[in-house]
Amino acid sequence: MSDNDSKTIAARELSARSDHIEEAYEFFLAYAAQGLQSDSNSQVRDYLTKFDRAVDGLGPFLTDYVATLGLDPAPFKGFIGVLDRDARDAQAAAQMVLAQPAIASQTIDNFNANIHVRALLTDLFLIDEVLKGR
């Protein structure tokens, strides 16, 4: 596999992970506004599962991605560490919510408001902007 192929595959994976996280966040905003006491359909669980998968191993993936791009890892190391902690913390919250027998709108509203989920989103926006065009 060529260097360009590796870069393209890695860029697509980053884009897919970011898209899943953002789509889930947007779905959660709409779900939270419904005032439901329970998840009568599995759609909220599907989005939580996608979110969980998208954040799984995100820090190590980004470390590898920076290396794939041939960039000096030093300036990225600290920030990727921050992003990795936020991803793991947000993932822990998602897994806790998924384990509940019923997921009310208020639970999802609180999940969406969780500082780690919000921090993860802004972390992704920042690193995506920095890595664009690389």
C-alpha cells in the first residue's frame, strides 16, 4: 500500500469517526427535547453505540494518523493526550447510559451536557482544523 493510500484511508476513518460523534450529538439534542421517559425505539441506543465505537481508541488512532501524515508528533502529543482523556471519559458516560434498562430524554440531555462530551466535540473540531490539508 502506498503512502497516499494510507493517508487516504486514515483521513476517511477520522472523518467517519467525527461524523458519527457529531451525528450522535445532534440526534441526542433532538431526543432530549422530546421529553420521553423511556426509549421506546432503539434509535437512541444505536446512536449511543455508534458514539461508543467512534470514540474507542481515538487518541491512539490520532497518534498514528499524525505519524501517517509524516508530521512531527511533538506538538500534537500533549493535545492528543487531552483529547484521549476526554474521549475515554465520554465513552465511560455513554457506556453507563447504554447499560440502563430505559433511557429517558432527561438522561440524554444530561449526557449531552456532560463536560467531557462537549470537550470532545471541541477537541475534534480543533484537531480537524489543524490537520486539514495535511
